[in-house]
Amino acid sequence: MRVSCGMRIPRALFRMFAFFAICMATSAWVLAGVVILSILRRSRTQKRQWVQGVLTRFFSLLHRVMGMRIRWDGDLPEEPCVLMGNHRSYVDAILFPVEFPVVYVARVETKSWPIIGWGATLIGTIWVDRNNKSSRKQTRETVRQRLADGMGLVIFPEGTTHKGPELLDYRPGMFYTCAEEGFAITPVAIEYANPNIAWVGNDLFIPHAFEHFGAKHIDIAVRFGPRMVSRDAESLRKQVRDWTEANCLELRAQFDNEGRHS
């Protein structure tokens, strides 16, 4: 136990440094690559596919460096769709290793975060100010266009992080867009062995990340559900949320049961 505790601080320092270094290097690589592809007159589709390939490798590298042990369950979608996950932590964003190009929808408050916010802007994240009606309207229009262009979308419809195990209400806006346009939704259930990794309340990012990145492993369960399509927005919202909450509770119970028998 002493070895584990003694290694916690240097491990956290190494991972924090590695995290920011990898983010900076990846952002620079994406920027340089996009510039080169533009000079070579590659199409927008080719640029997006290249960027997605970089992101997939970036996620995989972070999983290893940060000591993440991820249990994948269900089938990754092969065609572009809207990926909707419950929201526990800032770690959630790197748990969608799909092959097709995706764009994220995130709160505008995170846009100014050093490195993370800059990198997210570089890959085309759609920023939404939930307190601004015109911003929400513009976001829906941008999302509709990206989906019509054949891109996937990653969104956390709770709108904020939540410790759980139950879910917050899902915001309705995106469900109406999907119902009106016939876009498919793939629900995703995310749960952590340590529920305290949830970033909630007034916790500051650096102290919170430092505490949890010091653990030897971060155990995560990610379960992908079936594609769901409906022209009834409220029915679609209930169906997606009910599936996600039921599976989050099941994953939570599995982690808790393992903890009692360890």
C-alpha cells in the first residue's frame, strides 16, 4: 500500500504533463496537416477523414498513458449517427473511437480552457451558449448541416456532468432535430469504477484531475446501444434516456459487486 501511495504523486505529475504535451502535439499536428492538405487541394471529406484518424490514435494513446482500463461492450456504429452519452467526467469525450468523422457539441464555457479548448476548436467543435436563444438556434442549424454532410455527432444531452448513478433529464433540442431530419441516434452508457471521478459542483479542473490521474488505473465501462430512429421527438428522447439509464445502473451494479468481492 505504501508503494502505491508513494507513487501516486509522481504518477499524477507525469500523467498531467503527458496529457498536456500530447494535447499540444496533437493540436499542432492537426493544424499542420490541415494546412498541407489544403495546399494539396484535398477535399473537405478527405480532410475530415484524416483528422478523425489522428483523433482515434490520439484517444488510444491517452487511454494507455492515463492508465485507463476500458471495457467495451456493444457494437461501435459503422455509419455516421448521433452518439449520445451520459456525462460523468471530462474523460467522457475521449471514449468514442469511431471510424467516421465526428464533431462535438460542447458548452461555450469550455472553449477558453487552455489547450483543451483550443484543440477542440481546431477539430471543429460546435460551441453552444445555453443561456443564449440565438446561440441555441444557430447550434441546431449547424448540427443539421454537419449531419446532412455525412458527419457523426457526439453530444451529452444532460448538458452537464453528474455523479449518478441515475441520469439527469435529457435536454430536448437535439431530439427534435433528429426526429425532424430522420437522423439515427446511438445511445452510449458510461460508468466509472470510482464514481468520485465525476467532475461536479465547484471542483477545479487541475486539483480534481491531479487527484484521479494519480491512481494506478482508471476503470471504465462503455456500452454502445442499438441505433434508434423515430419521427416522434419526445418518444425518441424517452427511449434513448431509458436505455442509457438502465444500462448505467447495470454497469454501476457490476462495479459495486466486484468491489465487494475484491
